[in-house]
Amino acid sequence: MYSLVKQVRVNGIQRSDKDLANDPGIRGTLTLIRAGHHRTLSIQEYGNSRSDSRVLPDLWEPQLLAWVGSQMVFRGFQRPGNDEKAPAFMQEWRVTLLGEHP
């Protein structure tokens, strides 16, 4: 689904409401994948399904906290650059569903 994503945290620390309001967000295709016991939520460039087309590091073990109309809030863990050796930080994504296509 073509979506707009805003990251609520930076390295686990919540951003201010003013900062979030001024953030234009990232647009792309939102995908939820389950591999074994693990789930990941990713956002990729529209029309590009290659793994290197991700525009944000994946959100690991996402939990849906709220869903109102076309807006959702997910919480999970994120590693900078999808590096498995990097420390994981709590992250929240505010997602607005924009449609099937841009």
C-alpha cells in the first residue's frame, strides 16, 4: 500500500510535536513480512521491490498501537542501516495510507 511514514523517535528518543508536525515524512510502499517467528515492516520506493530500495531501516517486531481511518501507529525496534550488529532502538512509525498508487 502506498503510504506516508513519519518516524516518531531518533535513536529511541521521542521527537517533539513541533518537529513531527514539520516533518514531510517518507513516501513509499509499506510491506509487512513474516519470516519464521519474526515480523518486519518496511517502506520501499514505489514500484521497486529490491531489498536495497528501502528508504528507512526496517521496523522489527512491529505492533499496531492504533488505527483510525487511514492512519496507523506501529511500535517496534529499529537498527540503523539494518545492521544486525548495531544496537536496536525503540521506534514508532505514524503511517498514513495514501492509496494503492501514488
